[in-house]
Amino acid sequence: MALSKETIQNLRQEYTAATLSEKSVAQDPISQFAKWFAEAMDADLYEPNTMTLATASPDGKPSARVLLLKGFDQNGFTFYTNYLSRKGKEIAKNPAAAMVFFWGELERQVRIEGVLEKVSKEESERYFHSRPKISQLGAIASPQSQEIPNKKLLEETLQTLEGKYADSTVPKPSHWGGYILKPQVVEFWQGGPARLHDRIVYKKADKQKWKIVRLAP
């Protein structure tokens, strides 16, 4: 079905689910994120840990992709990937990055800006070996972001690896592991009627304190 420009322009959704104020939020963004994440879990949303990660090359050319958050605490937000992928190569030269979570059913969005660092080898090892074995093998079989002649190559490589490690532990490849995004700015967006959305932003004031401000929608 062909969609006209007018059809897309006229897509509208009125936001009325909730409000957000400077007084209602937690004193730090991690606690506020934990509250919203728990509510997203309770709402039985599909993969509430889905987020978009944006990185950029040293000359500022951006790229973005959807990933899964695998943990968060007061230090930041963690995910795992191939260090030799496009994002891994960009992070190595420009660690500035951003994450976006969108929970449409709750009319909420969270934007996080900060700097990425690799997690420890030990932490990467623990997570790698907590994954299903087939996922471990997939991390070895796929030369992520590289051009390949066909999918059959991946399937044959995976089959070979399944035989090789049928009765043994799969070693974590050195080019695979975790990153943690250490936040400097965190914005919580709650949809509002008449497009007067609530945008509450935490800005890092020092190592311990956050400044909380409101932005116009």
C-alpha cells in the first residue's frame, strides 16, 4: 500500500498517560531510571531493555543501531558487543555516545549522553558464559560489520564450531566484551497533552551531585 505524504503527516497521538515534575523525580538519574525501568517491566512491554545506541566517527559522522541493555548501576549502563564491529571501531577513537530508550505504551523516553569505557575482562567473561551456548558460538562465528559473500558461510562456520565445542567450554573471544556508558546528561521525557511534554534533565554537577532542570518540549 502506497502512503501519501499527507497520510504520514497526519499521524497523531495524544499523550495523556502521566505527568513528570522536578519535585516528583528522584535525586539522581539512576534511581529515576530504575523506577521507570521497573514500571516498564511491570507493564509487560516487549524487551523493555531495548535501546538505540548512537556513536560517531572521529570526524563526527554518526551511526545508530538497536541493542539490548544488559545492566545498570550507579556507574552507568552496560551492553556487550564485538569490539571489531563498526561501533566498536568508532568507540575506540571517539568514546562519546548516547542511548535512547522509548517505551511507547507508557509514553516515555529516556535519553542518556556520556562516555563509553570497556568493562573489565572478568565481567565480560562472566556475562559471556551466562549466555546460551549457541549465542556464545554465534559471537565467534560472525565477523560483525564485515562484508561476507553469503549467509551460508556463517551457517557452516557455526556448524563447525558446534562440533568443535560439543563437549567443552566455549572460550570468550578477545574481540568480544562489554562497554559501560558513564552518564553526563540524562533526560526523562513524559508525553503530555497539546504537545506540552515534560522534559526533566539531570546534568552532572560534580562526581556526587546532579543538577535537575526542565526543558521546553
